[in-house]
Amino acid sequence: MASHPGYYGDLVEAAMGVGSVVSVVTEEIERDLHRSMPEHRAFQNQTGISALRRVLTAYAHRNPGIGYCQAMNIVTSVLLLFSPEEQAFWLLVALCERMLPDYYNTRVTGALVDQGVFEELTRAFLPPLYEHMRDLGVISTISLSWFLTLFLSVMPFDSAVLLVDCFFYEGIKVTFQKFGSLRSDVIEQMRFKQRLKVIQSLEDTAKRSVVS
């Protein structure tokens, strides 16, 4: 932030100033603004909503390759609760481009990888829960949003905020430590194997789409 003075303000002006163009991305952002922690008083007024709009729109302008992905609004809302607007923007940049570089895109590859690791660990450490969720057919249905929102959408707020705090300190591995004292290298090996499976699955799906 200190090395880019004025950068955020320039982005906001370019993305939202006079002559800016309404796009599919800005329309998606606008739709999700009032779904972003509506129960919190900070987002029950235009001050909070406007700050969220500026951060998300500025980021979409900075990185059109990602643009905007649902769940970014939830994470950004929490960042705004605990940091000034410009700092929240830079935390979002760090999250999307360095810490979770392939989570928030059209294929959500990284989130699918960690969803697969979660499923594998649940099967190994909590077999009754795994079997129950498998029988209901909900593992893949509900757990993807858990990772995309860093569990903010599923855990009690105070607990989820602590998890996000730990995440910025330790990375995504912290979300798997509830399964026991897993070493970081073990988690990374599991993520690597899952990445191969996810990429192959996405490629197979793309081929079937072309054929059909």
C-alpha cells in the first residue's frame, strides 16, 4: 500500500468515475451488495455498502482476469469491518493473487482442490460424518461455498473471524488442522494430488462439452 500511493483512488475513479461503463461484472457486484452480511449494522446503511462497492469494483478493474466472483463480497465485507477501506482492498489483492491465486475465477480450481482434500480428510478422520454427508449427496454441493467464503458463510461469526485471522497468518492449511496435527508438507502433497484430479476432471468436462 505504501509503495503505491494513490493507486487505489485512481482505480476507483477509473472504475466508477464519470464515463465508466456498466458491465456484467458491475451488475453482479451490485446484485450481491445487499447480500453481504445484511445482518451486520455496518452494511445496513449506504456508508458500508458504498465502501464495499468501491473495493469490489476497483479490484475487478485492476484484475479483469478474475473480475468478480461470488463469495468475494462476503470476504471483503469482513475485511472492511476490521481495516480501513484501502487496506481492505490490498488484503483482497493479497488473498486473490498470492494466497489463493486460483480460487476466485470462472473454474474455482483452487477451491475445488481444497474441497477434495476436505472430503478425503473427512473420510479418513470422521467416517460416520462422511458417510452421512455422502448418503445425503451434499459434500460437493455445500462445501465449495465454505472454502470460497473462508467459512464465513457457515461458522458462527466470532469463530469464523478468528479462522480468517489465522488464515492470513498461516495460509489455507489452517482450515485442515481440525483433523489433527497434520504437517504442512502432508497437506501440500494432498493438495497436489487433488489438483491433478481436478484439472483432469475439468479438461474431461470441457471435452464432453465440445463433443456434445
